[in-house]
Amino acid sequence: MPLTMNREVFITCAVTGSGSTQDRSPHVPRSPKEIADSAIDAARAGAAIVHCHVRDPETGVPSRDLGYYREVTERIRASDVDPVLNLTAGMGGDIVFGPTDAPLPVAAGTDMIGAAERVAHVADCRPEICTLDCGTMNFAEADYVMTNTPGMLRAMGQMMTDMGVKPEIEAFDTGHLWFAKQLVEEGVLDGPALVQLCMGVPWGAPDDLNTFMAMVNNVPSDWTFSAFSLGRNQMAYAAAAVLAGGNVRVGLEDNLWLGKGELATNAQLVERARGIVEGMGARVLGPDEVRKKLGLVRREPV
């Protein structure tokens, strides 16, 4: 597949994530106000979309609290920059098995809930976009599995479609794209779909360029995709994504560093990515342009 550079690029900022990064940088936001403020700063720096998880304000531990999501949503919706809101729906699919000689019963850290509960905050907050992790995979931790069965994904995907919220398919490997195409073929998801290519997440697709292009080549030509990688390769993949015809994701969910020994803020990461995109001769899209491009509907929380 020949490369066709994207000349009109949107930037997503993944503001805080659900990893255990809260004690590794003072810039990782914890409270709903901190998360919203960081998202708004990122939007002012050039992010058209802000992707948000929530955390316990005291401990920084990832949370599914509906009240936290509501506060983040209301604060972002009230801002003058008004970015496209993308809420995670990835929480609630965690299994932590016991040791290898006694994997059951499951261990502390397991958080498995039903489809309706996994998207309850989406129904309440009504973002333009929410994520759909399109497969089960092993993460770096020895006995942790991110669990998304075909039945669960069909149920969640249909709920998102019925709500009028556009799913962002999180693809950590080529099989996840295969199943996403099946969901569109079945009518569970509307096409053309929106995809995030998640590179370098252990143990999904590695972030070498051959694997990246295999992922890109599995995205249907009428779909829209973004891509990211973790840590030191975050900005390299900002350039690679644009060159391959896609869009860009950066943020503290994926990378804490602006440079060697220099911790970043979300706004600084967006500014750096914007400089790369514009230096390549592309234009950075604003929120309303992205809403029009993707057919998104902006609504207030219920």
C-alpha cells in the first residue's frame, strides 16, 4: 500500500489513563477538576479531542465513579475551547488470576462488570466518542488479562450505537481490527468507523514500522484512524501516523516525558505534536471541524 500523507490532521490528547502513573509524575491529573483543567489546557494547545479516564482524587487510583465522570464532563463542556469529548469504556473488564499452580479463584484487582454498567457513565455524560477495546489481550503484568469477549463487545457496541455515541475502536493487534470489521458488517457499529491503532503496548502489536503498516493496511480505506506509541516513541509515531494517512494521539496516558529527565504536561505534549504535524506541512483541525468530519453530535449531559 503506498503511503498517502494526511494533510488535515486532528490531535487527540489522552489525559490521564488508567495506568499506575499517578506517583511517577506530579503532572498526572487525579481529581475531576485537575483532569478537566489539563484537558482544557491540551485543547488550547491544539488538541481537538480529549480522551478521559477518571481517578480517585486522594489516591490517584483509576476509578469508575459516575460522579467523577459527570464533573469532568461538565467542566470540559463549560470551557471556551469546547473540545470533542472521548470517554473511556475500557474499565470493568479486568481479570487478575491467581498463581500459575492455582489460578482460581481470581485475585485482588479483578473488576468484571456487565455491559450496561461499563457504559453507564457514557449514557449519563453523552460524549461524542467513547472507546471500545476490540479484543482480549495479555498486558505486561504476569497474571492480568484485559477481557473483552465477542459477546460483551457486541452488547457494548450496540448500546453505544443506540446512544448515538461514536465508538473509537481501540485496536491493539490485527485481530482486533478483524473483529471490528465484523461488527460493522453485522450492523452493530455504523460505518465508516473510527479506529485508534495502539502500538507498543505489551503484549499487543509491537511498535516497529513493519507491524504498524500491517495495522494500517488492515484499516478499511473509508475509515478514519489515529495512532500512538508509548514512551520515547510517542512523537516518532505522531510523524509516522500522519505520513501513513492518519491522525495523532499524545498525552500522559501514554508517555510522561518531554525529553530526557524532563517531565511533560499534557499541553506540552500537544504543542510538540502540533509542531511536528505543521512542520510536515499538514494543518491541525479544530473541534468543530472534527465534529463535521466524523459526523459527531455534541450534547449536554442528561
